[in-house]
Amino acid sequence: MKTLYKSYAFAKAITESVLYIGILLFTLTSVAQTKVGGVIYDDFGDTVPFANVVFPGSSEGTITNDNGRFYLQSENTYDKVEFSFVGYKTQTIKLDNRVNLNMKVTLETDTAELDAVVVYAGKTSKKNNPAIDILRKVWENRRKNGLSQFKQYQYDKYEKLEFDMNTIDSSLINSKLFRGMEFVFDYADTSRITGKTYLPIFINESLSTVYGDNEINKELDDVKANKNSGFSNNQTLIAFVKDLYNDIDVYDRYLKFFDKSFTSPVGKSGIDTYNYVLRDTAIVDGVEAYNIVYYPRRKGELTFKGDFWVATESYAIKEINMQATKSANINWVKEIYIEQEYDVLNDSLFLITRDYFLSDFALNKKEKSKGIYGKRTTLFNDYKFDIEKEPDFYRRRVNDYDPEIYNRDEAYWDENRLEKLNKDEKQVYTMLDTLKKNKKFKRLYNIGTVLASGYYEFDGFDFGPIFSTFGFNDVEGLRLRAGGRTYFGANDPWRIEGYGAYGFDDKKFKFGIGGKWLLDKQSRLILSGGYRKDVEQLAASLTKTNDVLGRSLASSAIVSAGNNGRLSNIKLGLAAISFEPLYNLEFRLGTSYRKITTANPGFFSLDYFDADSPGGIQSETNQAEVDFSMTYKPGRKTTNYGVDRTVINEGAYPILFLNYSKGFKDLFSSDFDYDKFQFYYSHPIQIGAFGRLTARIEAGKTFGEVPLALLDVIPGNQTYFNVSGSFNTMDFYEFVSDEYLMVNLDHNFNGRIFSRIPGLRDLNLRELVGIKAAYGRISDENVALNASGLNYLAPEDIYWEYSAGVGNIFKVLRIDVSFRGGYNYLPDARQVAVTGSFGFFF
């Protein structure tokens, strides 16, 4: 569910982006002086991928994509363009016009050149290749270049994030949808990377000073100013976009962004992934440098094509261009283009001065598909070294929000920007201010907000979530639910939420209400409380939580394997206080009172022996409890500073959870004394180009006698959906314990295997494997307490299952097949289970 939440956050961000403009002008306007574009063919009529396109006498050039298509523009005026590739005759074409966008170029095969350099045709050799010899020198000299030479460092950084709508044709512009908003058509421009017309719709600028200490491996980005247009109140979107564009080091083996690991053309893994060709030697910004062209050896892998310049004396990277190949197994992103430039500080020291990242988000990778450009430009300046700071200087504060940062005047920005805004970027501020006052745009925005957030907004109140309106289970039958929350803004210091639900089979009304109040922003001291009366499947999860508004998917599964009738009526009241002494480290102290009974008498019993009850048997469990927990989430990124925060990188960080619970007998007629300890740890691990492994371990033990309602149930899954942390071949309440250990390993190869199989590589499918195991015990005293008729069984011989699956089916569907590996002799044991899930993933 965490991965799905991240995908939902991305979908929400993109939906809101589209709503803020909804259009693009089909014109070509730009300050560039020369533009060329088209397709390169060979003399057999086939396209030529990865061919070189340059303006003669300059270092300005590009490489054709997988389909032989190219686009190149320059602010300078050129009257010629040159096309070349190993094994073909170089062709120079005279340019009669400033703009030439539909060129069809044919390169003739050069037999003599092929004989002379046959080693570089197609897949280049790794031996006797001067380009790879130079690359090995780059590896040897990496530590001699960059910030790693110094104990401490600091520099000024200017970052500009921009969203642009692209590729909208005239028929859409003239449609009824955009009547009344025609004024935005005046702000279009043309991309120097793709040649497509685009309309800037959002700009975020930030100024900061970055401090780092290599001795203690700490870094701090101290933001001095931040300015937005378009989404000025949407800090979640801004943080989400920034998280997409992580800083990268081209010397690393793998470059991570969009939750994927691309093989770096400069890193040591590149030699097995790319073809390299030494193209030229030239002077770049006063430094003699080698120019090396690279392109992937195989289709379907997460790779780039492009070129880089290497200084001849220090073997440091001077410039690099990287464009992701269209065959790369990544969804919703049609183009990825990266430029980095480095400057010389002395004979051997090179430091990055400019980093440019462009991505084209689209539903598909077709040439004419419409999408949204996301662009990040980062400039670096005023490097200083070996200025030591105290270790506490680098500690991340729990609440570092400073409203002054977001209210700098224009004079401040004019003085401190490292790169001035161009005319179109300046006009975006004016255009969006006007657009947000447009009545038609407001209506479109309201519709999109409902679809994106799941809530219908009123003044100070949100109705929803609308996606939870319908449910079904074997006790309630059809279930209808309605709810809402207070909402005055993303940074509200308090919030109240509630819902009501009705089951048409049991003819009972259920409800839940909860509230929380942020008492102190600096420590995030929060007081919370609530009450819930509902039907719940208590056997769907293992690690204990007390959420008065939460409800497991298993409680409302429309279709289930077997009878999902082992449901419980629960009445839960709680109060808690929590705080964060350190960023992402939370402590919580809570108290709760639960009343649990079976929701399906005659089929499922929670009875236990009780000498003080009539007949010696009790059917209701009443329990008062105090719990203390610690949750640590290193690497988690959040936005907003109110009582609710939005997690930006859900599923991409480790989680450590520890909990101690104490049950008190006779307190408010409570039934049992006990002590319970629980431990949970989850860690996603990116294994280079081989995908992501997620390791999860849970353990717990209960000291004292408790009935079935308070025991730990090994989580089964009778739904046809993938549920994290549960066993797909296990039924609910099949195994019960008071002492348990569970291990779960899931690995997603991200298409590493399928990309090498003809017939499968073009489908962009992804391979999934997993294995789960559980061990548990139950005391004789707790077995003897049972009066339910249910045979207590703990997995003392270890219950395990393994799975294989295929993901990214139609880009949204995942199917897993799980196989039972233990306790196959039990009656009605499910040997195989097929489960699926939907989600938007890169």
C-alpha cells in the first residue's frame, strides 16, 4: 500500500499540474537562431540510431534516438549541419533557412571505413579501444577531482524547477474546453532538446548554501529563499518534484531517479552496458579534452545515449550529455535528458557548475503524444573549503519552516539569482495569477481535485474519501460509507475526521471519529484521540496499530477465497501523545480500551473459559491497555508543517518500529494482565541494475494468559489482492501464536531478465520473486484458555511460501502466483494462490 500511495501522490501532482493550465499553443516561438530536426536513414532505407549531428566548427551537437530521429537548436547562427556515424560517409548539408525541422538525411555506407575500423561497427570491442582506455583513466583519477579532496566544503546553489505542457495541437486549442482561457496561448516556447512547443505553467526557484563534512559524512542544504508560481500553496507538489530529480554523481556505477537505477556511462559498470567510440579531441572552455560517444549494447535496459568530454591531463569529466533510450523499461516518462558542466579551479580540480535535467511525462512514448515537461536547472557557485563546523550544525531540525524564506522581495531575487529569468519565465507569474481568477478554470480545478485527492472540498470541510463509499464482506454484505474531515489548509494545527457506515445484511450502523492537535511545532508534540465501532478482520496484519479510522482491505474484500466470515465487532477508544525529539524519530505513549466480540456467531467464536461468567464461558473480551512505541524512519522526506504531513518518498526508506504494551486487569472492568513486545523492520535495498529487494522482519512475544481475541494471528490473505506482510496461501486464523518471528523477502528485477528475451523485451514486463516464512509458538496456558472450538495451531515447524510474478502488465497490473511450502497436509489447505494489484509505477 505504501508503493501505491507514492504512485497516487505522483498521479495527484500531475493531475493538479494539468488543471492549472490545460492548454498549449501550436506555434514555434523562440530566441534560438538555428533549429534542425528530422530523421537519418541509411542507403537501405533503415533508420540510423545513435548517429552524430553537429554544427561544424562548434561543440554543439546531439545524437539520434532509437528511431534515428534528431533535434538540435542553437542560439548561434549556422549555415551548415554535419551528419556522421562509424561505417558511413560523413555528410554536410547547407541550411537555407534558420528553421529546418523535417529533414530526411541518407548516409551512404563507407566500405573503406568499415574495413579500417570494423572493431567499432555495431557493438564495439572492449580491447584495443582508445575510448575505453581513456575511460579506465577516468576511473583511476576519480578521487583526484571534486569535493572529496577536502575535509569540508560549502557552496552557493541556485535551483529552478519548471513544469511545461507540451505537444498540444490546434484542434485541442480551438475546442470548447478552452474557450474563455485563450490568453494563455501567448506564452508558448520551443524546447531546445526535443523541438516541441511547450507552455511554462509552473516555476519554483530556491537559493541555498550547501555545507558538507567528508570526515563525518554529513551535509546540510540551508535554504535562504524560495519562490513559486502556479502552485504557490502546494508545497507537497514542489517537494515531490524535487524528490524526482535527485542529485547524481556520474562517476557512480548507477544513477538513481524515478525509483530506478540507470547504468552510468562513466561508472565502472558501463563497460559491459555501453559501446564507446572516441570521436574527437578539441579545446573546451580552454581545456583540451577527448570527446567520447556512447550508446547501449542492448535494448530494454535502463541506459542512456550521448557523449562526454574528458580533460586530457587530469582525466576529469568536463561535460556530459545523457539521453535515456526510448526502449528503457520505465513508465510514464517519454524523454530523459541530462547535461552537466564542470569548471577548472586548478590543474587537477574540477567542480560541477551547472546541472540540467529534463523529463517528458506522458501516457505513452509515441512521438506525437502529449505530456508535461519537468525541468530542473541547478547552478553552483562560490566554492569554499576546509571551514569546519560543529557536528550539531548538520543535525536536521524537526521543524525548520521559516515563513521569511518564502517572502523575499523581487529586489532580493534580482541580486542573488545565479541565472536571470528569461522573458517567458517572467511572464509565467503574470499568466498564472490571471488564470487562477478565471471561473471556468476554477470549475475544472474543482473536478480534478476530487479525482486526485478523493475528497470533495467545501469551505473548511472535505467530504470523502469517495473511493471508500462501497465495500462488501460476508457479515455486512453490501456496505455504504460516508465521511469527511476538517480542512482549512495543508498546515492546519488541528484536524477532526469521522465516518459513518451501514451494512445491508447485518443491518447495523458503524462509525468512527478521531481528532489530533499539534501542541508544539518544534518537537511535533501531538495530542490525539478517538472512538470507533465497526466490523474488522483482525487476522490481516501482525504488528499492532491503534488507528480508530483505519480498516484493512481484508475487511471489505468484494471477492475472497473461501469464506471470509471470521470477522470481529470492535469498539475501540484511545488517547495518545507523541513527539519527535529528532527528525524522523517519533515516540508515542497511548492508552486504549477495546471491546471485542465475534461478528458472525455460529461460524466464528472468540469464546474463552472464565469461571466468573455464567456457564463458565465468556464471549466478550474487554481490555484496557497502555502502550509505548518508537518509530524511526531514516531517509523519509516530508512536506507541510501542520498536524498532518505528506510523505514524499513513501516506500523508499527503512522503517524500524518497537512497541511495548501493558494490559491491566480490572481497570475499567478489563479482563487480562499481560505484557507484549513487538518489533518490525523493513528495508528497501537497490541492487544496482538488478532491481530492488525489500526485506521485512517482524517479531513479538506476549507474557501472560490471553484469549484468542488478544493473541497474535499470523496474517493470512483470502483476498485476490496483494497485501504486504501477509501469506497468500494462508486463511485467516489458520495459525495463532503468542510468540512469533516472520521474515519476508520480495525482489523486483525491473525487467532485467525479460529485456534480454526476444518477443518479451518490447512489452516492458518486470519479473517478481518472493519468499516468506513464519515461526511461532503458543503456551499451554493459552491453549487451555480457548473455548471457541477453534484448534489453536502455531507454526512451530515453520510455515513458508514462495512466489513468482509479472509486473507492469499494461503498465498498471501486477500478477503473482504463490505456492504453499509447508503444512500441506492440513484439511482445505490452499496449495496455490493467484493475487494481483493495480498501481501507477515508474
